[in-house]
Amino acid sequence: MIHYVKREDLEVAKYNDCIENSIQSRIYAFSWYLDIVADNWDVLVEDDYEAVMPIFYNTKYGLKYSLQPYFCQQISIYSIDKINDLSIKKFLKKIPKSIFFTDINFAFQPDSKLILKQNFILNLNQEYYKLYKNFRKDRRKSIRKATEANLSYQDFNNKIALIELYKNVFDFLKTPKKYFDKIDALIEYCLNNNLGFTRNIFQEEKIVCIGFFLKYNGRIYYLFGASSKEGKKYGATTFLLDSVIKEYSKTENILDFEGSTIPSIASFYKSFGSELTHYYNYKSNAIKRFIF
């Protein structure tokens, strides 16, 4: 039986154990991660944590709604077994009717009419020269440009510089303060718990690009990054990602670019020889979920 469990009543060890051992396991779903990125979250729990699904919510004008949190690309029903259509329907119907509207990205496809979203991943289990051979011609050109510019990198905690660089580069987006508060807290937690790294790209002694990567359970997520005008001129983001590919080649890791619906960014990630995968955007309201 599926029941609704509030965050404060959650048996955290059992919940995290289910996430850890599930077929669908991703770092986004762990309790510590959701405590950082989600404003409010509870969980749908099947039996004694045999399967779980996080539920996010906010309130506006007295109405609850559920939106995907920042830095949480997708969620799933997490179980040691494969989930089938019947299980999906049961879980979706258990989303409380008090949550009037939902706009969530799922790893599974509950409805054939859902909006398809793109992600790109690269399996790093080959030697670097083999991975490099699959790079597109323009990506190899950018690497040569970065080499000629004598770009180099160092890994150290530089989150303040990273966030400020992002703000400067993407000022036109008018990104809310909460977005930066979340990534600040997430970087801090991950670095303190050896769950990621911040890589700084230099042109001579000047930082031109910084990226933050989550690293857990055989998956490296390119979560947050920015490049200055000089960095773009020298191919710094290409150099950043290539340095990670080179370092972790011949390992059982997957580089997760986190995808994009923006064609130019999607093309950039694809140019590293990455594989296209999908997840699904689910929009619904309480009435639709009841009759689903």
C-alpha cells in the first residue's frame, strides 16, 4: 500500500537506502540533496520503503502547487524492481488532491503525450584517445585553440567566484536570489562531503571558466558552470569538459552533461560524442490525476 509521509516523519535511513539500491538511483533524490534544493518536500512510500517517490510543493494564494526544484533535473519512482504502468498510475493517483497543479520532470513516461526532454551522457569506460576520436571536428578545434592559449586547471573551492562569474555572464536572465542560495549551499555540502569538485580554468594567471561537478556512484554530473568572454574566445568550457573526460577515461563512470532544450547547448554537449537520452515533463492538475 502507498501512503503519504511528511518530511518530518520520514524514516531517513530507510528512505536513503531505497534510493541507494534502486534501479533508478540518482543523486537528486537523496534526503540531504532535497533538503537543500526543495523548499518543501514529502514522500509517497510503498509498504516498508519498498518503493518511494518524492513530492515537492509550494503554496501561493492558499493553493499548493508542485514544481521541479532548481538543480534537480528529474525524479522517479525508486525501487529495487522495474516499475510498470500500473505502479506509475498508483503513485500518481496518490499525489494529494491538495496539490492542485504539478509540473514535474520524470525519468519514466507516465503518458505518451508528455513533453520529451533531452539529456546527454558519455560513458567514460574507454581510453581517452578512443573517446577523443568520437568528438566532433569543431570540438577538436576548440581543444587545439585552448592548448595554444596555454589553458590550465586547478581544483579548489571557488564557489563565490563561480557564482559571481555566472551572474555576470547570465545577467540578462534576471535569475532570482533563491537560485544562487541553493547552488551555494549545494556546492558547500558536496565539497565538505567529498561528493563533487569545483574546477577552475586559467589562461595564464586569470580565471576564465569555472565548473562544478557532482560525483557519486559512478556518475559525474556537470551541474553548474560559467565562462567569461575571454574563456569563450579560448574554448575554455570545451577545455573544462575535456579535462574531466581525460581524467576519468578508462573508469566505470558516466559523464552526465544534464542536457538542454536550447538547440545550441544541446549541440555542444552532443559534439563530445555523447549519447542522447530522454526524460519527460509531466503537467497535470488534481482532477486529471484522479481520472488518470
